[in-house]
Amino acid sequence: MADPTNLPLSTSPAMPRTNSGAAKVAREFEGVFAGQIAKIMMESAEMDGDFTGGSGESMFRGILAEQIGNQIAQGRGLGLAAAVEAQIIRMQGGQ
């Protein structure tokens, strides 16, 4: 009888790869990407008049853009998450 600790690697059972993390990472990437787009859009808008937030608004504008991006990604998204997830799985050697 063969010693099971000395089996060659090719005959040992392979552990199935799980890709549940790939979907989460892809969704997070889409959120960061959407947040960067929101930040650029907010910076290009003119902020003059009575309805500006002053220095408080400028301090928290980056956080607001990040949260806008997260909300976009949690909703319907931009369509990037599926492509990023497929690429992550492909790079990991999955199907």
C-alpha cells in the first residue's frame, strides 16, 4: 500500500477554486472608478453664488464623490464589474 503523504502532485485531488471574492473585488473596483468620475465632474462644476458649502464643502467633497461612486456600484453600476470579474477569474486560471 502506498504512503498517502508521498503521492505525486498530479494524483492528489485538486481543490476547486471559488470565485466569490472576484465579484466583490470587481464591484469595489467599479465603485472606486465611479467615485473618481464623480470627483472629476464635481471639480469641473462652477461653485459660485449663495448655494456653495464654503470650506466645509471643499473639505468633504472627496468623501462625497467616493460615496456617490459606491452607490452607483451598488445599484445598476456602469457595467464594468462583469468585465473586471471575468478578467480576474481568467487571470486566476478559472473558466
